[in-house]
Amino acid sequence: MIRKIKGTQDILPNEIEKWHEIEETMRNVAKIFNFSEIRTPIFEASELFHRSVGETTDIVKKETYDFKDRGSRMNTLRPEGTAGVVRSVIENKLYTDPNLPLKLYYYGPMFRYERPQKGRQRQFHQFGAEIIGSNSSLVDAEVINFAATYLKALKINDINIRVNSLGDRESKDRYQLALNEYLEPNIHNLCEDCNRRYKENPLRVLDCKVDKDSETLKNAPKPLDYLSDNAKVHFDQVIMALDQIGLNYTIDKNLVRGLDYYTHTVFEIDSDLETLGAQSTLVGGGRYNNLYQSLEGPDLPAIGFAFGVERLLLALEAINQEEVKPQIHCYFINLGDVFENESLKIINQLRRGGLIVDYDYFNKSLKAQFKQADRMNPRFYLIYGDEEAKKGVVNVKPTNSKDQVEVRIEDLYQYLINQLTQNTGCSSCEGCSGCH
Ligand code: HAM
């Protein structure tokens, strides 16, 4: 039997409601913050990720899914969404929009060849957002607020926002020198991977998962202590804006992030919820002011974040949310000959009007049809047999009461709509699924 590939997951029908909730909330919050969606390809030229995420990062070094296409070009399944958005903004000249900054969000599968565990997969989903074309520190705070607001909308309240600054080019150069000087006599204390990283890109030593709690790394210089005057002003303003918004955050001097493109503000939000296990970071992001130019685009400062959707689902598991059983509007119980009577016509008319209607395809007994109906959780049973067919009516029985009324077939749709809207007070209803 062929099985799914390690680190991938089927999303089954009984799990899909939670995904829809995550996606719907994402679109609602994106709308409130006035972001538009962008969709980019799932695979790109490998070079894009080498030049953006960085040659020496774990992602590019060990985790990308690379393949040669039939024309011998090297392609990579996207390990993250930012690089594709940057490529697309440059290629489609979206930056010529007079209404900068661009505020874009994206959602979809990403691929990293990591060791699978709870909250870490080889195919996973990200919801990401990017603001492109503004250097304002208000934008940094806006992006962090967007991420925090989304978590609040999902009722994930047990969160820690950690922020730090890597500074501009000048700050990063100064920091790099200090880090090199510090690591040179100490690098022998660290693992083999760290020794390789030290030679290739010393900043990446700070990502080490093996030595992250070692005295050597704990005592290493911190980027925040090497900020240029401009970078310091920028970060101070971000902090002032976060304070004004009223977000709780901590400054985490050790936060550097695992991708090479960051400058200035970086942030992560994690949660102590038990269901997350070791992978407690729900979202990570930061500013990347030099990436557009390094990919031959214009000088466009930008900042963004990406959530791991599977981790959001794990977080939601911990929150004692009442299971909402999906509901349909009507289950049509047919007691006569479906090919002779009008049942298919009636069902179709109700569906065309937007009502969710289901029925039995197997010519089951009355009892079995009721049983099947109850599994679907309808608001109404519609009962239709030879007697009703003769009279041109349908028997409508709400599932939450003993009443039953005969309704003429031509009045049936309007009758059901009236009943559905009466109970919810929803005035704009055309039989939408909100009417439950
Ligand atoms: P990242 O920190 O590599 O950043 O990933 C962001 C989030 O994706 C993580 O915090 C985590 O929730 C989720 N994630 C990453 N890898 C996996 C995995 N193997 N399985 C499950 N979830 C995972 C980025 O990707 C940047 N592009 C974020 C960004 C956008 N920075 C600026 N703009």
C-alpha cells in the first residue's frame, strides 16, 4: 500500500472546520488591517532562495526540496513565502503603485526537509503578511499588532511577544566584528556545526540548537548593544508604538532569527500551551530593508511575518472550545418513488436558493433515513411521500420541536427562509450557513 510521505499530512473532512476557522479569521483580520492577498507559485528558481534566505542558513543548506526540471533548470519547492512575494513585486512592478506601502498577505503550503515531530513537518502551511515600501517604525508596530490581533481573534491569549533589533548595515557590520572577535578564542567550545558556521557566517552560530544554552553563546555579544544611532532611534520608536497600542512584549536580546535577510526589528510570538510541545513559536518575522535591492529590485524597505498554521491548530486544541457540530438546513426524507415524484425538483430548487439540503441515495427505510439525517444535524426534516405528492405539499418538521406543518411546494422555499431568519434575526439572510 502506498502511504503518505513522512512529514506530510492528510487534512480529513472531520478536521477541515478548524482549518476553515483559521482561514476565515485570517481573511477577516487582514481586511481590518487593509491587506490584500497575493498568490505566488509553489516552486521557484532555486537561486531565489539561495540569494534571499541565505546560502549558509539551515533552510538552504539542509532543508530545501530541490529538483532539476526536464529543461535542466534547478527549481526549489518554496520553504517560505517572503522570497516569492519579493520576486513577484519586482517582476510585476507592484512598487509603482502610487499607494505605497503595499500591504500583502499570503497563505499556502511550504516545504522543508526537517526532522518531523509535533508542530514540525516537511509540508506545512504558512499565513504570512508583508508591508513593502515604508521605513516607518509605525509599520513595524503595525505588523506585530496584526500578528497579535490575529491570535486574539483565534482566542489564543496565552502568548509571549519577543522583539529585538539587528540594526541597519552599519550596526550589523559592527556587530559582526565584535562577534568574530568574541568567537575566535571560544569557538572550540562549540559543536562541529558551529565551527562550520563560524567559518561561513558567524551570525548563524547563534542559531545553534545544540549549544544554545551554553555559557559561550549566552555570554556572546548582543546585536542590540551595537546599534547605530539611526537604528537605535528606529527601535525606540517601535517600542513606543507598541506601548501605545498596549501590547505586552519583552525585549529578547538573543533573538536573531534563522534567515539571513533581516535588518532592524525582528520578532517572534510563542506560547506555553502544552499541546504545542517543543515547537512553541507560532509566528516569526522582521524587517528586511536590503532584500529588494539584493534581488535587483528598487530600494524598498519591508517587514513581515509568517505563522505556522499547523502550530495554530495545536494551540487551538488546548483551548477548551466547544465542538460545533456542522449543520445542514434540511434533510429531505422521501417515502415514494424518487423517479416518479417531484422530490429531485424540490431539492434542487431549495439548493439553487442557497439552502444546504441532503437526501438518501440508497432507497433506505424511513427509520434509516431519519438515522442518516440525524448524523447530518439538520434544522428541518422535509417529509415527502405519496400522500404529500398527491396534495402538492411537503411536511416540514423542525428538528428541535414536535410541531409539523404541511407547506405547499411553491411556498416551501420562502417558508424555510422565514423560519431560518426569524430565529436568528439575520435580516440579510438568503439561507446562508450563518442561519444555524
Ligand atoms: P520562519 O521563522 O522560518 O520565518 O517561519 C515562520 C513560522 O513558520 C514559524 O514560526 C513556524 O510557526 C512555522 N514553521 C516553520 N517551519 C515549520 C515546519 N517545518 N513545520 C511547521 N511549521 C513551521 C519565515 O518563514 C519568514 N518568511 C517569515 C517572514 C515573513 N519574515 C518576514 N516576512
